[in-house]
Amino acid sequence: MKGSTYKRCKCRGDDGRELGADCPKLRRKDGSWNPRHGSWYYSLELDAGANGKRRRLRRGGFASETDAEKAMAEALQKEARGGNAQSKILVGQYLDDWLKAQKGLRRNTHRLYGGHIAAYLKPHLGHIELDRLRVRHLDEMFDAIDAANEGIVQAGEDRRRLRAEARDAWRAGDKKAHREALAAIDQLPPHRRPVGAATKQRIKATLRTALSDALREGLIGTNVAKLVKLEAGKRPKALVWTPDRVAAWQVRYEREVDAARTAADGRPVNVMGIWQSQPRPSKVMVWTPEQTGVFLDRAARHRLYALFYLAAFAGLRRGEVCGIEWADVDLDAGMVAIRIQRVAVTYRDVEDSAPKTDSSDDTIPLDESTVKVLRTWRAAQNEERLAWGEAWVESGKVFTRENGEPLHPEMVFDLFQRLAFEAGLPPIRLHDLRHGAATLMLAAGADMKLVQALLRHSSITITSDTYTNVLPDVARQASAAAVALVPRAAAGGDSRTDGLPSVSPSGGPNPSVSSTPRKTQVVRLDGGAGEGT
């Protein structure tokens, strides 16, 4: 078996053909190799195969001659061990092997990579030879995802249309049409969410990370994932549940509940499920201070009131608030150290791990009211400890189940959703309580840099991008303050503002106008928890 290395590039001459090893840019003026142009390749003359025919192996894309020689040596060793150096590595095979070799990943990250590989990368790219993967293959994958998205959206529209038809048929007494509409709903594919721009960016990032390792190993010459252009997965803006947004959402919610009850034909309807699934103006929705107060009033009747109080005002993530230990809380100093978060790898597999980012591992201050709430909770928890006696589980966690066991993050999420529904509020995610804490800070006059520090964001860009359009009152007050800085002549007649515009210091309505707040809570249709739940 004989082998050699050589260097070539993809430049083309006037005739459109590749110059290959003849490109003048491959060498410097002194005759040495130009390290900034071209790639190294190797060529191997292998022993004849079983059919007696000569076998040749060529591989390329190496950054240096040393890398090419190393890869050629590995191919020779594979032949010497009885393998076939010409065997191809498929993308699917490589991704499986690569994922198994990732030992230092967090379990959630490992699971995320595995989900992307199983659901998208292997089905679309798994059959392609690794060194022949091209940008067009990735473009075709994302085109297929977009096409599937169209089907998902159409199925959702068909489902809503058929529900309306079933409702109308029921009201008209047309039982046949009612049954046909229900049968058509059953034939639709299961409900799925479309793959958004941010998810596509994460799929691309998974492949890019894997191919970076393949590039370092000399298995490929280019990381094609870096060359794919996708729509930017922009961070969603936080929007507030203003009265108008609540009213518009309420109309859609009541219509869906009405349609579901008609289609159910007397069977129980999960009204809370409809409440949770209704589209919202933004992925990140924030309650107003009044709405947050309504929620806390409802949560005050639950034993974990202190947990939601801390999340609402300190802006802790779900895993962080579940992971806090009493050893990290100093109520006398009014401080709590965030160094643990509880993560649900799967529903049955929950573990304690380090916070989400390095900046998340920090100590945050607690105000006097929060300290008081936590003292009350600690006393209540001590009573539970005494009541359980030897059966008490000493987990050391601040927030626990009745027997002292650590909380499951998903259980906290479910509880939050139920309390918000029972309070008659428009839906938000539990994580949005963190966003609500930021808007409350801004409404109280906190600087954006301070909000970044309290929320422990790694960059102020994250903070400002997320909370640009928070509470209307904040924007209104800022606008009024800006106008008040500019001296103006009185518009006419007697001015009582010394030449300044007549603007309320609070930026609110004129005192002569009724300032009765509009109701911003959702009207429940069942007077309590959802049917069938």
C-alpha cells in the first residue's frame, strides 16, 4: 500500500474548471506553502479487493500536511487490522457515536442534542455520507421542516373550523352533521406545535457542534452548518396583559370553551386545558401589578405561598426556587445565595445541578417583606416537621412537600397554572413571574443595569432586548419626564406651570377625568377549577 499527500484548492480558471493543485495562490513567492489558501489531501493505493480490482482512497479538507498524514496513517492501520479504509461514515452513524462520546455535558443539554438528532437530523441527513454533506442538504432539511409546519398550522385551522361546524350543527339540531364534524376532528393528526425560528437555530447549533468535532478529527473539510442561513431566532419581547389584550383573549377563550362543550355532547370539558392552550399576543406575557396582586391573594391560601412570593419579587427561575437550601439563606442579613437548581431531566428523573449560567450563581438581596414571608414559612415548615416526626425527610430545602421531600419542578409549574386559573387571570408561564419581577423593578424606577444584576443576566443586552416594551405606565412616565425637561412658552391664557407643559407628575390621566381602573382579569366560565380536571 502506497500513499502520498498533496495540496489543492477550489479556485476556478477562466474556463470554469477547478485549478486544483495548479493554483498559483497555493505557494508564496519564496516557494513555501501558503497556510491561508487551499487544503491538504491524501491518496492511498490499497491492496486489491476480493474481485482483484485496484482500490484507491482519497480524503481531503485537512488544515495541514501533518493532519493529512495522520489521517492517512489511521486509514492504513484500519486496513492492517482487517477493516476497509474505504468504508463510508454516514451522518446518522457519526451523530450517534458523537453523542455517546459527550461526557461533560449537562444531562438536559445531552437530552436536547439527542432530541434534535432523533427528530430532525437523522431522519433528514442520516443516510448521507459525512464527508459529502453539503449546504443544500441542510437547506432541504429546513425546507421540509417548514413544509411540516404548514401542515401543522393547517391542521390547527381545520380543527377550529370543524369545532365551529359541530357547534352550529348541534344548535341547529342536525345530529348527522354534528357526528360527521366530530368524526372529521378525530381524523386530524395529533396536536403539535410548529417548529419556530429559535428551535431551528438550536437544531443548526447541535449539528454545528458535532461537525466541529468531525472537522478537528479530519473527517470533513468544511463545517457546512456554519454556512447555512436561517431566520434569526429573536428573543421574544415581553408584553403586558393590558385591558384590551385581556378582552380580545377573553373573546377567543369563551368561543373555544363554547365550541368544546358543544362538541363534548354532555361529557366533561377540560376548561383549564383550553385556558392554557389559547394563543397569546407574545410568548412572554407579563401581568400588571394589579394582576400579580390578585394571583398572590389566591396563592396566600396555599402552603407554598412563600415560594410564589419569592419568585414574583426576586425573579428566581423555577429550578432555582425549588433548589434553594436553608444553609444558603441568611434572613438576618436579608440575603440568599443561588447555587443550586433542580432540573427535571425526565419527569421521573430530577436532579440538583449548578445554576443555568456562571452569572446565575450569585447572592441576591431580600427586602423586609420577603424576609417576613420566609420567616413565617420557616415556622410553618417546622410545624410540619414536628407533625411528621421520624417520617420527615431532611432534604435541607427551603421549599418542600409536606413530608420534607424536595419539590418536583413540574409539580410547581402545574400548581402555578391552577392557582392562576382559579384567580381568574389571563395565562402566563411560571417563568414569566421572573419577567414580571423585572417589570415591577422598572416600574419602581430601577435602572436597567440594576435589573440585569438582580436577575443575574450575563449581558445587559438580554435584559434590554426582553424588557423594551414593558409596563405602559413605565413608558408613559419616561415620556412625561422627557417632555417636562423642555421649557415651553404657555400655549395661551394664564399658565400655572411657569411655562412648562401641563403634565401630571405621574404621567397619569388628568384628575378631572375618571381614573377608575378597568377590570383586567379573565371572567371564569365555571366559577372555579376547570371541568374534567
